[in-house]
Amino acid sequence: MQLAERIINSKDAGLGNLLAAPKQNQVSFAGGLPDPDLFPQRELNAGFNRALASTTAALQYSSAAGYQPLRKQLAARLVADGVPASTESVLITQGAQQALDLIGRLVLDPGARVIVEGPTYPGALAALGTYEPEFCTIPVHDDGMDMAQVAATLARGGVRLIYTVPDFQNPTGTVMSLAKRQQLLALARKYDVLVLEDAPYRALRYRGTNLPTLRQLDQDDHVLHVGSFSKILAPGLRLGWVTGAQHIIDQLVQLKSNSDLESSTLTQRAVSEYLAHNDLDAHIKVLRRNYARKCKTMVTGLQRQLPASVHISDPAGGFFVWLELPAGINSETVLAQVQDRVTFVPSTTLYPDQNVKNGMRLAFTNPDEAAIRRGCRELAAGINKAMRVTCGAATAMA
């Protein structure tokens, strides 16, 4: 049986491993999973009951664009955040992941160039990689992508898409500065390139104040803004959204219709009922408070047990802490030594060329604080051991 070349040439992004349940006595810092104890299960159950009790329409085919009342509710929330949106300009997708796939299908031909952050979200590499682009990796600094390198890459031509997570970037947790947001949009305008703004963590800020979204700053419809209920309600709902210029959204609606007809009508109606009868912002405040505490537990635990030569990020929001080990320390080697006790995502998974080996993505949202402390001890022991072997005893902590 002959498979398509794009499948033969595709790489396994390892997404299944990221979402796998931890083994017994193993702490998982790998997958970006929310804390299930914080799911609003009772309220969502009531939403499903209301959706089923009100009409049989919840069990019928519906619109590819999504349930109209939910799109209206989302548009109102987006506008409250400064994002220009209307009911018609919001497309409901099967999580943000489907939005990435649809956008890739819309704009990418084989060999087209895509600018991505380095490191970046492996799911984006998987979704966009299906369409056989050439990835152009731009280093991420504390204030976002290196804009000089973005400009140089665009000047060489052939770029169809810029993918970025400007708020609490996956995996580094960095926030793109206002100046860089403006520079990026100026470059997108100059070279007429679409920007995919992936914003699943934007609501989860633990300190400070959010900057305007790229879509809010966008004056000429070069930005598609993608969001998700996975991080703020529950990933099992599989509901995300994308908004942008109406003519682009119309094309994405057609692609979605061709792909799966629609997202679950029942689930959309249930979430709409949840939003109508509950305070989502109050729920998000609970998430922020709990995740901020977990983040602090992880950062302080690692800082106490690792030498200064290991860079440990201290994110102001999101799901991840980013570790950079000294050059020569391979995070995959560390993982092999500790994976029975603690797991994480090595940096090779987070670059298209898999050529950066000394980074680690650590998710702090799913384990409880006791597990985070235990996982940090096990991880620090593994890192210090690797540093003693590779760099000498003086570089590691006892």
C-alpha cells in the first residue's frame, strides 16, 4: 500500500507521550495538562443537562462555523480583551490544535517557509509540518523573537506564515514586548505575511498586566488569533476558536466543513450554557491563584538545588518553566537517567531540526505541590550528576 509522501516524510512529534498518564511513583512535568481537581465538573454537568433538556437540536447536525450563541459569547469576551471580533468572525474548532491545522492547510504549499520560534510548541510543528513547509527557526529572547532575524528571513522571500505564542510562550514562558509586537506587525505588513497568534495561556497571568494582543494592534488584517477552552475549562471539551479577517474566516469555515462538518453541537451548547449561568472569570481567578502557587513551588525548588550555571525561567503566567543547561549537557541523557521517577520534555522535541539538546520544558500545572517538590529533587539530582560527569564536580551542587 502506497502512502502519501507527506506521511512518509513526516516526523513523530511525540504528542501522545506528552499526554500519557504518569507511571506509578513517577512525577510528570511533560504534558501541558491542567489540574483535574480544578475542572468545574458540577457546573459543566449542569450545562450538559440543560443543553439536552431544552431541545433535541443538541443532538442534531448544525453549522460548520459553530453554535451561534457560543460564537456570540466568545466574541464578547474577545472584544472585552481588546480583540476586534464579531459573531460572524469567530470559528469554533476542535481545540486550538484544529485551528493550527486548518490555517496550515489554508496557506501552505510544499516548500513554503514558516517562521517559528525556537524553541516552540511541538504540536504546531506537527500540525503545520503535515503540509511540508520549510521551518525557519528564530531564537526567543526574554522579550520575544529576535526581530532582526525575522526581518532577515522575510527579506529572503517565500515566507507564508509566522507562528508565535506572544503571551507566556510555550515552552519558555516569555512575553513578547510591546515594541516587538509592533515590529512584527510592521514586518508582516511590509511583506504581506499572515501571523498566527496562538494565545491559549493569555488568561493565565499570575503577576503584572497583559499587553495588547497582536490582533488588537493589527491594523490591516494580517493576524489570525487562536484561543482555547482547554487551559481555562477542560481539554476534554475539545473546543477552541479562531478569529480574524472575515474573508479568511470564511475560507477556514469551508475547510472545516470539508474536514469534519462541525464541532460537537452538544458540547458547544453545554459550554454556552456554562457561560450563561456561571462566572468564567471567577473560575479563571481560581486557576491563577493555584497555578501561581505551583509555579513558585517549582521555581524555588529548582533554584535551591541547581547551580547558577543552569538558567531557570520564572514565568509570570502560563504552564511552563524553561531550563537551559550548560553547553554540553544533553537533556535527553538526563531524561534517560531519571525517567522512572520524573519526566519532562527535552528541547530536541521543541525545535524543527531537533538540534538544541540542552533545554528542558517543565509543566507545573498538573502535579500537586508535594509531587512538584519530589520531582524537582529527582530532576536536580539527575542534572547535578550529569554536570559532574560532563563538566566536573565544581560545576554541580552537592
